[in-house]
Amino acid sequence: MGFFIADAFAQGAPQAQQPSWAGLLLPLVIFAFFYFLFIWPQQRRAKEHKKMVASIAKGSEVVTNGGILGRVADLDENFVVLEVSEGMRIQVQRNAISSVLPKGTYKVVKKKIAQTEKQ
């Protein structure tokens, strides 16, 4: 009858149990899994973005988080002034810049826009 239900046996005085590290092993493994899967890559990306934002200089061609392409006309500690067209400047936060483009990208895009406007 002990197949589904464990047999109960009478015992003497209760014995003190030794602390078991096996109970802590599974939560530690789960935490390590989530750390290496989610937290560590996010910290690495944040560090790379901070380094990229710090490297921006006048004349850099950048794209904002909103998808606006422009050339850096002026910058300070917190804000960047982007020239998005001839005489058209906007001011954005430094952290709103998502990527720095290779030199010449802005000029190529301006040529494409000018060609489509002529047609």
C-alpha cells in the first residue's frame, strides 16, 4: 500500500536538521541565468551608448531616437543643436542621439532629397 502514500513510522525525539545548501542552489542558478541573459547585456549596451554620446563633436552626423538625421552644429553638456536642413536647426538632448553615422551620409541623403524634389 506504500506505492501512492508514504508509510508513517513512529519516531522518537525529533532530530535537528542540518542546514542544506541545496535549497539555495536553485534560486542562485536562476538569478545567475537572468543576470547573464538580461542584466549584463543591457549594462554593456548602456556603457557603449554613453561612450558614443561622449564622443560626439561638431560636424558629426547623427540620428536621433525619433529618426531625425542631422549634422551637429553646436553642443554642450546636456544638449545638441542639429542642423537638419539649410538654416533649420533643432535642439535635442544628448541622450536622444541613437547613433553616429559615417562621414558623408548626410550629404548623400541631401542629394537624394534634392533629386526627388526636382522630379
